[in-house]
Amino acid sequence: MSLDSIQVFQSLNSSPHAHLEQSARLGDGLNAALWSNHHDIREYHAPDHHTLSCYIADGTGTFRRDRPDQKGSPGKLCVLPAGHESAWVINGRIRLAHLYISPEQFALGCVTLLDREPRTLQLQENTFLDDARQADNFRRLIGLNWHEPGERLLTSSLAHDMLSHALLTQVGLRDGLRLKGGLAPHLCRRLVAFIETHLDEGLSLGQLAELCALSEYHFARMFRSSFGMPPHRYVLQRRLQRARHLLRESAVPLGDVALACGFASASHFTNRFRQAMGATPGEYRQAFA
């Protein structure tokens, strides 16, 4: 997910009153931005991404147009889920940080952290939320140098922690849910367990489809409906997540990490890892040394 495709980012970036202090693509569908703004009006119309926002300084004159009696202040958080509609009035000045989350990364968290089918859950919209832990995470986030390679990787790790915290505290069941298509819950659980125990192997679409007694074509469609992403992307994300864990928590040689995570060679592993994280596995390990 590039910054050019993020509606909330582009809305602020198009304002003559808003100033982008810094931004960074953190990999894994996560992006961060630090803004200052003054005397402005901004509207967001059903973005396809989720946004976590924290007021860093000022903001006491900022409010939603439909809730003029509620004002912001430093440390307040706003949770803006994909598909929401909001209009904001900024009287005076404000400095705020954003974390943008792709729907695929949100879906992956629903599966791996909450053990739930992503389409059954929704990130709950919230305005001027008090959450001391998440506010502290945002302050730590802006204290790092997003463009220095080592600290950029620490920033990425912190962003993952912030997403996990939001999943555990700000996610609820989707209202008026009527599911159509997709895989049965017991099949989803079977697939997740099978993939986790076979990440070091060369998994195929046919192999996964066979577990569900479906043709490859129908399995791929139903998997995407249930998991919010195609099977190959889900497997790749799980392999990269395992790789990050091994790189941070062990001294396993890089070649062995590649094999343990199902990559055919160290060069293939390095290329995929760099595409996702913007750094090589060795640089990632060094950042957490």
C-alpha cells in the first residue's frame, strides 16, 4: 500500500494549510505520517484503509462537524475504519501522527491474533479516545528516525505492536452480518493450522484446496472471501512473520531461516524480505541486535 493510494493521507496532503513533517512506508501494508495543520476543514469519504490517529500537540479547537461539542486535545486518539465518513474542522493549530493500515494487514491480524474470520469483525470507529498505552506508542513512534535504516525497522516493529493493540481493544463483531460464500469456520481453522505447521514446505494451491474438498478455482475465491486476501499472499505473509520472529529472537543462520520459512533459496528469501520490509534480513537482525 503506497502513500499515493491512501485517501486520508492524500486529503491532508492536498491542503494548503497542512504540512507533512515526515512519512514512511513501513512494509506489510503499514504506513506512518506526522502532520501539522491549522485553520482547515478536511473530509474523508469511505477510504479503503484503516487509520489510527493521535494528537501530539494542540488540537483543542479541532472537532468533527457532526459533533461540535467534542473537542480534541494532546494524547487523544481517533480510530477511523475503512469505509467511514467524517468531516473535521481545525480551529487553531494541531500536530498529529497517523498510522495507516491496509485491509489485508488488518485481515491477517484478525486471523492470526484473534482467530476469527476477518469479514465477521470490524474496527470500531472512535473519536477522542483515551488510551494511554497507544498514545505512548505514538510518542515513541515519532521519536524514532523513520529514514535511518536501523530505526526504520524498529518503527515497523512498533507499528505492528500498535496494530495488535488496536485489534485487541478496538475490534468488535460486524453489525447486521449476513455472510455469503466463503469457507466454513472449521475449514478456516483447519487451513490456518495446516499452513502454520507446513510453512517450511512448498505449499501448493491444489494441496490447500484438497483439504477443503474444493476445486482450486472455487477454493481460491472462497479463501479470499473468508481471509480478505488470496491464498498465496496469506502464506507469504505468514512466512515473513515467522522470519521476522526468528531474526529477532534467535541466532539461526540466515540460510536456515530461509529454509525454515519455506523459501527455496537465501536469495529468494532476501528479495521477498526486502520487498516487504525495505531492508535485507541481515539488516533487520542487526537493527534488533
